[in-house]
Amino acid sequence: MKLTTLAMALVATTSLGLSATAVWAAEFNLTYSTTYSPTHPYGQADDEWIQRIHEQTNGRVEITAFWGGSLINSREGIDELNAGVADMSYIAPIYASSGYDLNRLTPQFFYGYEDARDVLKVYMALWDEYPQYTEEMEGAQVLGYNVGTPMHLMLREKPFTQVSDLAGLRIRSAVDYIGALTAAGAEGVTMPMTDTYPSLQRGVLDGVIAPYEALKSLSFAEVIKYYSELPHSRGAYPSRAMNAAAWNSLPPDIQQVFLDNVGWLTDRTYELAQGSEDEGKAHGESLGVIFNAVDPAVIAEYSTAFEPAARATAEQLDAAGLPGTEIHDKIRAALPN
């Protein structure tokens, strides 16, 4: 009886010790929300980042991920984040319906940029120079940035080699690109990407502006013949953040681990996204899609059509007391020759 009691005491003591260790190991329990799945390139980067933070804090930080928009799922995700719906979240102020003016509007100033890395380099310099970017985030701590790989021009019947080739074509496009298409004599059409495949298949559309990865992920390689590398920059934006209350609850050494990984998360997100681009291009090649480079002079000519709308946006920012024209001019001056 005494041995049994002793054994039970030892078990209880051991369990208590393990419980105490577990509590210590998960000193900070944080939630992370994203609209993406863990198999999407952005979700893959998040999953690796979550493990990295756990390891680099010696297990003191435990992050529970909520995938697929199960916790925060809207274009106003930064508002929900700051309201405390989650401690951390994937955010996209570039797609917000209003507010976050510098973050939302200045990415369109990168028209004509061909390399996403160049976009990111210039954008990060602007973040360092202009505190208004951070101020728009209402105190949330940014933990990572995204830069979109450029979209290009997919066409059904013939390749694009000069601006006049666009005349009379109907092209599925994001709103930001419609002005340039109109200036070239094309009709820009906005429609969900899910409706684009059948519209291309039936000839309702002549083409679509989309990235390489869409050749595979959206099966566009089945319904287009030519992929012309006419760049349509998607700019950069803060993409992960922690709300101010959660951030302020962390001690400086834990905060520093997150800060030390901002560059890593940004780079890893880009690397995985680029991997999807490479897979999409390879898939297109396997189905006989013909890829063609576009003369830099033609790219420059096409890009001039974006300037009037960009200038108007810059003036709109100026009128709101923000350095719109100043930022526009710096982005244009930094465009690689």
C-alpha cells in the first residue's frame, strides 16, 4: 500500500513537472490568421516561419494558425487585426476598399518595372524614409512584406510584339491596367478569374493579363497559345502584422526575434511564389505555349500610358497632405534602365 502510494506520488510529481515545463515552453500563445491554405506558397512561408519563431525563441512562443480565412477573411483584415480578432494576421492593405492611402495607392507607381526584386528594394527604401507608411497601420507591427511577381500578357491568336498589336482586342485585366489597354486601342474587361477560362475558350476574350503560375493553377495553358512578357507590376505591400496589444505584451527579446525574421519571411514568401511561377511556365511549355520576350523600347512605350492615372493618384495624395508626387517621382527615377 505504501509502495502504491509512493508510486502515485511520484507520478503526480512527474506530471506536475511536465505540466510546468509545458507551461514554460509555451510562455506566449499567439494566434495567426490567413486567408490562404498551408499548401499555397504564402501559406507554406507562414508555416515555415511559425516553426522558425518557435525554435528561435526556444519554444517560448507557440503560434496557432487559422488557415483559409476561418478567423479573418476580408479586405479589411488590418481593421479586424487591430480589433483583436487575432494576434497576428496576413494583411493586404493594397486591396482595401478605402484608407491606408500610401500603402494602397503608391504600388501603382511601379508601372514598367520588370523585376519584382527591384520593386521590393525601392519600396522598402520608401518605408524607411516615409514614416507615414507605418503610421497608416494604426500601431500594428509589420512582420513581413510581399512583392507580387509581374503579370504578363496571354493571348489566344498571336503574340504581342508592338503596342499596335493590342488594337481591337478584349483583354481580361485588373482595374489598374485598363487605362493603358484603352490607350492602346484594346478593351479591358474586369471579371472574376474563375470566369476567364471559359471566356477564353469560347473566344469571348482574346487574352488575359496574369502571371506564369496561372498557366497551371487556372489551366490557362489549355486555352491560350502565346505568352508575351509584357510586364504589369503588382507592387509591394506589408503582408503580415501583429496587433499593438499583442506586440506590447511581448518582452524585448521576443520582439527582437520577430523583427530579425522580417527579412527572412519577406524573402521566403517571394522564393516560394517564384517557385510557383517557374512551375507554371514549365507547365505552359509542356502544353505548347509559345513564350516571347518584348523589346524594352516597346515596354517603355506601353508604360507611358500608365503615367496620367498615376500622376492623378499622386495629386490626390498630395491634396490629402501626403507626399504622393514626391514618392511617385522617386519610384520613377529608380526604374532600372
